[in-house]
Amino acid sequence: MQTQTLQLVFLTDNGKTYTINIDNPKVPYDVLSIQDCVNTTLSSGVFKSKNGLLVELKEANFITKNVELIELA
């Protein structure tokens, strides 16, 4: 089984990081849509973590994992 995650890593106003993981994102992903989502997230000020308010996108990662179920009995 293959799983995919879009990982958005933000910097906060306290200089720390905050990560948002989005499971099963639309594939193929569209860079412009991701940028629009990030800009909306930052401008809304909706997300405030224990590390502070999100102020800037540090990185975006598309993660693909292959998971193989092991039959035990």
C-alpha cells in the first residue's frame, strides 16, 4: 500500500517551526495551488501554535511511503 502526504513546514514569529501534514493530497500536485493555500493560511492568522503565529513557509515536501503488511499468522 502506498501513502502520500503533503508536508508544509512554517516558521513562527518566535523563530520556531510548525508542521502541517495533509494526508492523501491531490495528485499530481499543483505548485500554484499549494502557494495559494500557504498564502491564505499565512494571511488569515488562523493557525497559532505553542511556538507562535505562522509567518513564513520554510519548506514544502511531498512524501510517499510504501507500507507492506506482514501477515503474522
